[in-house]
Amino acid sequence: MFNWNWRKLVLIFGFFIAVIFIAWLLYFFFFKPPIVPPPVEPPVEIPPRPFPEIEPGVERPPIEIKLPVLPIEVEEIEEVEEVSEIALGGLTKITPLTSEFIQTPTLGPDGQRLLYYNREEGKFYQLLPDGTRSLLSEKNFPEVTKITWAPDRKKAILEFPDDSKILYDFSQERQTVLPKSWYDFSFASHSREMTFLTESDDPNNRWLAVAKPDGSGAKIIEPLGENFDKVQTNWSPNYQIIALSRTGKALGGFRQEVLMIGQHGENFRSIIVEGRGFKAKWFPKGDRLLYHVWHPDNNYNPTLWVVDAQGENIGLNRENLGLNTWIDKCVFSKTNDYLYCAAPKDLPEGAGLYPQLASEIPDEFYKIDLETGNQSLLAKPDGDFTIKDLVLSDDESYLYFTDQSKVGVYKIQLK
């Protein structure tokens, strides 16, 4: 058996490896032939292409070079509309005047001040165009639910949750309790009389009546019976008509005959309206009516109409103003020449039947020339507002309004 010496074997193997490595180094540095690059041929000259000979006086045709057309993407920059301080038909600044819970604002006797009820404090205030406010009365009236102002703005009928009602005279700081069964009050333009309806479980005790604002001198005008919900107290500025009644002849479809009711059993002419949901407001001069109705041809949405409503002209010159809104969102100029309205930007179908469908739809302001019927966009508010109460200063410098969901009173400048 062989006896290997492993140490000697390793030394011999290492010697051979060293010899081979030294031999490779000698070859690489001393005996390896150099690398010669391949020869480079000279470039071939291409003679210029001769142009065809052109006779003298003849222009050489242009050389047309066609380059590929690459599409260029242009980023659209949205133009930001500037906010105007004055209503000129575009985006218009809205100025908040108070941050209170406001109810039933109205214009004061001077044509500039705003009178309103503060629901949190239960007190009445007066507000100047610059936002300065002061108490109209020191007296406290908690939880007033409805306010009917007299045209002279010196007194108002206040209604409460328990159906109790009082007349309060701010000029004399005096109040008078009215019967709970009286409702739907409307003052004569001189503020010395009012008309109202009486409520009763017995149809035979339901009446249209008139009285003095303190409740004295009450006089029954017409029985209501089962038609109590078809009569609207609405005293005309010329004192002739005290209510409007949807109890005329049945005309079929969506047409209605509306009767005019006076104090002395007068036989006034009636007006025919094309639609349902009739509600009206008198022109300041008392010669015409502004009203809204809804109709299926207009997606059951409210539309403004005007019609003559005085003397032999009652029912004549009926005209659709073409604006979809309610009369509660409109106010007349003192001169009787213009109508200012807030109208929803886009009404859903059926808003005439269910006004709550428009309770969150922003409004825009319009101005209507009552002589020509032409309407124009007055202002787009700087912000979303759903108008509730709209009041115009006598000089038509400001529109004041409240919002359906926001607190406070807001102002828009007209000139």
C-alpha cells in the first residue's frame, strides 16, 4: 500500500501553477502580436443634383419640405370671472350685514332701514345699510311664528305657537289681543283696516271679515263654508278688493276662474288663469296683479304672469313673463316700473307642487321691465344662496334678503 506525502504533493502542484502563470505573463507582455484596426475607406463624394435649367424671367419653384406634424396638447385655462361690487349682470358681491336668526324683514318708513325680528332674542331691530343696528322696541316677544306688517310699518300682527295673536303698535308701545280663530290677515294700504278669515270646526261659522287693526268694528263680508281653503285675503291698494277666491266656474283641465271679492257685494269681473297653485300680489298702483301658477306644460313648475285687475279691464292683457319662480321671491320697485325677482338656476320637475324640492337650489337675480315685459339677468351671487325674503330699498340702491338655510341678512348693491 502506497504511503502518500500530502505536503509534498501540494508543494509540487503549487510549483506547476506558478510556472504556468509566469509563462502567461511573459507571453502577454513580450510575445503577443499588436492588434491592428481594419483600414478605413475614404467617403464617397455625391455630386450635387443639378436643377433643371429655367428660362430667364421664370421664377424657380419653391422647394417644398414636408415635416411630420405632431399633435400639440394645449391645456385649457379656466377663465375666472371677476366679482363686481355692483349688480351688472355677472358675478356680484354679496355682503352679510348680520349673523342673527332673522324672521320677516321689511323696509322701514324711511325707505332705507330694515326692520326685522331676532328669533334668538325675541326682539325687533332696525338695521341701516352699513350694518348698524338698534332696537325697534325694548319689549320681548318670545317664539313668534308669523309676522304680518302693516303698510305704515308702525304696527304688526304677531302670531305664536299656541295660536294666540296680538297686534303690537311700535309707535305707541301698545299691544292688543286678537281672537285665536282669526287668521290670514291683510292690511289696507292706509293701515287703518284689515281683512281676515275666521276658523271653525263648523263650516257655517267660517267667514271672510274686516275690522280695525285692534280688532274693533269687525264686520262679516262673505261666508266661506267648505271653500275656506280657496280664499286668499289680499287687499288691493285702491281699497276696492279685499280677497281673491278660486271658486269660479269649472273650466276643465288646468284652467281656473278666480273671483274678486269686495266689501259691498260688488259684481266684479273675474280672471282666468292657465294653471293651478294660484297665488297673487298686487302691483303698487293696484291696477294689475302679479301671480304664479304651475302647469304640466311647464313641468309642473311655477311661472310668473301678470293681468289687468281694475274696473272694466279686470282679466285683460294677461301675459306670461316667462320666469320660473314664486311671487314670494319677487318685489316691486316703488315707481311700479320694475320687478326684481330671485329665480332658481334649475328647477326640478314638480317644484310647483312641492316647493321643498327647490329648498337648496341656488338663485340668481332678475330684473323685469313691467312696461315691456323684457327680463334681464341682474346678478349672479358670489356664493350659493336660496332666497327666502327679498326687500328693495325705495331708491333701488340695495336688495336685502335672507337665505333658506343661512343665518343673517345679506345685501347686494344695485347702483
